[in-house]
Amino acid sequence: MSAALMTPELVRLDVAPPGDKHAVIGMMADLVAATGRAERDGLEAGLLKREESFATGMPGGFAIPHCRTEAVHEAALALVRLSEPVDFGSADGPADLIIAITAPAGTDDQHLKLLAQLSRALIRPEFLAALRGASTPEEVSALVMDVVAPEESGNDAQAAGAAVGTGAAPSDEPSADAPVLLAITSCPTGIAHTYMAAESLENAAKDKGIELHVETQGSGGITPFTDEQIARANALIVAADVNISGRERFAGLPLVEHPVKRAISHGGEMIDEAVAAASDPSARRVQAGAATSEKAESGTSQSWPRRIQGAVMTGVSYMIPFVAAGGLLMALGFLLAGFDVAFVAQDVATGFSLSSLPGHQEYEGATGMAQTERAGLALYLGAVLFTLGNLGMGFLVAALSGYIAFGLAGRPGIAPGFIGGAVSVAVGAGFLGGLITGLLAGLIALWFTTLTPPRWLAGLMPVVIIPLVTTFVVGGLMLLFLGRPLAALMTALQDGLTGMSGSSAVLLGVIIGLMMCLDLGGPVNKAAYLFATAGLSQGTEAAFEIMAAVMAAGMVPPLAMALSTLVRRRLYSPVERENGTTAWLLGAAFISEGAIPFAAADPLRVIPSMMTGGAVTGALIMAFGVGSQAPHGGIFVAFAISPVWGFVLALLVGTVVAAALVTLLKEIGLRRQGAAA
């Protein structure tokens, strides 16, 4: 290393807080950047991104904002002791000690090991007390360097360990009849929480006379358990916020699983839970092939609503690539080949080639037989792109359902979930049906994983028995009981809409807007869309106006969410902001599903806001008398819309209304969370 990780220049004592935690993080970035070890803005962005995904406030009144980023040129530790504590998201109160850990993206193992040593020291009350009692930056720097690199600090390592508790011996030797426990700790960056959780569990086990072996799956490398340790183990503790590797090694062991922060604050309780599980025949056990959620908690301590929410988020995260790829390909197809490519795409894509390009193709349009506007290479490439996108979008519901089931039950839930989603599409249940089949498949498969079959049958359970029986149950429920009620509902909705045209045109526009934004591609949305496309064959002005209202209202949700993520970025996670960027094009192309990730994550705020904006747009379309002869395409079929100005104005007003409302609701929710904390 070219310089010590911490020097007196990286320490500030008894500083008045400049504001909330975001302002404190900005001050930490200034402190590190002033030493030339990092680019200030890039470092601040890295620290804030970490804070958004996982609050860094810890029990004991300290916080450890940390990151690994290209903006850091040389690893550094910075410390600010505040004169008044600031809330960093810890349940036990605000923090007055802020220790920033900043590492380059290519940090070597040696640096990571030193950072791990500091993380372990931070769990010890004596070390924190020494930092709070230090009177000069030089004293603080020496205390920290005594922990992370005693050979560089010039002090006796053992004396330093005694001063801050680094060399404490266990208060009790492991009892001969006590169970042997294994623990795995892991956090998203693998720098701090991973090692703090390990230290907390180790200290608690020593105090209780329990033999514990810990595997830290962090950035400093992994030293796996030996075969002997696994063979002797009586229970496994998992303290992690990311998927751990090698779970199959522990199949059959009693399992205690919590987020990594709980191990830091309640290590003793987790040790007690593991000891109890080791002697409980009915305790939860590690299942072969079972998945871990990205924010894992034990089945006994995590509430069912939170488990279901986590599973839905897993489904949404795996579904997003289908939305992005399929929607963008369809949009490009419209751009190249025109709106009427939707009528001929499959025939053109499969019946022609680059050496045999199509001419103008006939299709049955709104006013009878018509020909495509474009021909040749543009039509052929557009048809290929549209077909690919359409096929990709066809997997949306199945992927959502399959990975919701995966989030609940692991690999045994994937096949029943996917097949259940396909059945949902077949019976017209759409997006909502996919949610139902995913949850049903996951819960049923999860129940099967709790059974203890004979050893000869255990290997067949996750790959044959569970998928087979679960698929039969879920598919049967959808086909026998749920399909017909949904079909009847759609018929009733279409009949009701048909009876409202004419003098109630504006009210019809409101209802169409509400339906298009209620379930974002689900049965209600599809009912409105089918009503509109079926009417196009009549070739009347009223039919064209209904089609325009459907298309404009369906464009509002993704555009509104894209606008909200742009104007209030701090309300959304990094993944949601990326989805917002994609949603601009999806909304412009009339792909309502572009808003599904936002609706699934926060339905109580997103869906009512989108319905309000959609209702405004639908009403304005009908009031302006806007008509569309194109059944799809969004802004890419502007030539088929008249008057275009009315369409654009109605869309802009509805988008702004929906974006403003969802932003306001999220702001209120954030303030309430802050007040509750």
C-alpha cells in the first residue's frame, strides 16, 4: 500500500451535522476527495447508491457508509464524529460516529482483509468507546490503524487488541455436549456487514460455550467449511441479504435464516434459535435445490405478507428483461414497417427472406381489405422485429408466474409457475392471473418441500414429484374454476362499454382510461383493448375515437412512471430508475406493461395514480374527437391519428397528472416512514 488507510487528515471530530444523512455522506465524500484518493462526485454517488439499497446505520450509534467504485483511486477510511447524531436508518436510534469505507473497484485481497478487520472491530463496544473518547484526529487514526494494520501503526498488536477488545478470549470453552453450529454471513458489497455479523455471532457463541464455525462470503475471499466441519454440524445459521453459494452442502441440516443486520444486533438470539433447532425434529431444514431470496429471512420470523412481497419482487425482476426486449423490438418493428405490420408480421417473417423480399401485403383492416403502406426490406425487417418482440412479450405472464413461484419454493416451483402462467394467458386471466398462479404454485411447492420423504424418494421430490403434482393442482384450479368467471367478466365489461357510446362519450373515455390502467395488460386492460379493436371493423368515427382513447390511456402508465423517476430520482431504487429510462420508449410504443414493475412493487400508490391519469387522457380524447385507425403503435402511428394535436395534448395532460400524483403519494409515504423511524 502506498499510504495508510487512515491518516489524521481523514478524521474530523465533534462536527456539527450539515443536515440529514445525505448531507453527511456528501461531507464524507469531500473529506476523502480532499486527500486526492477519490473523485468527489463519483464517490458520493457510490455511497448514496449503497445507502439507498441498504441503510448503513448500526446498533451502537454508528454508521458505516461504504462502497467500491471506479471513482476511488486509493482505498481510504474516513471518520467523522458528529456533535449531534443523525439518523442513518438504524432501529435503535441515530448515529454520531460515521466511518466511511471507500475502496477502488479493483481492490486487492489485502485491502479487503484490512477492511474486514475494521468491520469486526466495530462490533465491539470497547472499540467504539475508545473512538468516542479520543481527543485528537491523531489518536483516532492510531486506534483504527492498530486494528487494521498494527504492524504499520508502530504499536504492540496485542496491547492494541486488549485496549479495544480485539484479542479477547472466549468466556467459556465449548461444552462437550453442546451442538456444533455453522454460520454463513454475506451482504451485497461484502465489505462491512458480512464481517460484523460474523464477529457478533462468534462473540455470542463464545459467551454461551457453543462451538461455531463461520464462513464469510465477502469481497475478501471465501474460506469454505471443511467436510469434517459440515459432517459434525448440528444446525446452520444463514445471515445474508444476497444469495449464498453452496447451499446444497447443508441439505437436511436444521436452518435458522435472517437478514445480515439481525446477526449484528441479535447474535445471541440467533445462536439460541440454532441450538433449539438442532434438537427440534420439526425445525425448518435446508432443502436440496431450495432458493434463497435476495433479502432472506427465516421462515419462522418473516411474516407471510413480506415473504409474498419478496416473491412477487423476484418474479418482477426476472420478468423485466422480457418487457424490455419484447417491447423495444415491437416498437422498432412499428418504426420500420408502419402500424399495419401487426396484421401481417408473422406471415411476412416466416414466408419471405432477404433474398425474397415481400411486396405490399393485403390484410383485413378497419374498412375492409387493405394493403400495407410499406414493402420490401423495410416491411420484412419490421415484421421480423415485431414477431420477435411479440413472442418475447408472450412470455411475460409465464415468467412472472414462474419466478414468483421460484421466489417462494425455489427450483421445484419454476415449472408449475410457468405452466400456470401459460394457463392464465389461455383463459384470459393475464397479469392478475399470473400473480395468482405464481403464488399458488409457490405455496403448494413450498409445502411439499417441508415434507420428509423416505431417502429413496428424496431425490425425485424436487425434480419430478413436486413439479408434477403442483402443476396438476394449479392448472386444474385455473381451468376448472377461474377461467369461466374471468371470461364472463370480460364479456360483461365489453357489453357495458358498447352500451355507453354516443351521448356518454366523455364518460366512456373515463371508463376506458380506468380500465386500461387498472391491471396494465391484464384481463380488464385486454377487455377494453378487444372492445376497441373489434369496433374498428365498423369503420365509424365513434369506433376510431374509442381506439384512440384506448391507445392513449394505455400509454400513460409507463410514460408517467418514467417522468416520475426523472423528476424525483431519490424516491426510486437504482433498478427502478433504469426501468424508468426504458419505460419512455415502451410508453411511446403503447406497451402498457412497461409500468408493471412499478405497479407490482408499490400497487397502492402506483395503480390509483395511473388510473387517474388514464381517466383524464381518455376523457380528453373523447372530448377532442380524436380518432385512430391504427390498433397499436403509439406515437409511431401518428399518421393514422387525427387530429394529432388532440392526441398529444390529451396524452401529455394525463401523463403529468399521473406522474404528479404518484410522486406526491410516494413523498408522503417516505415522510411517514421517516417520522415513524
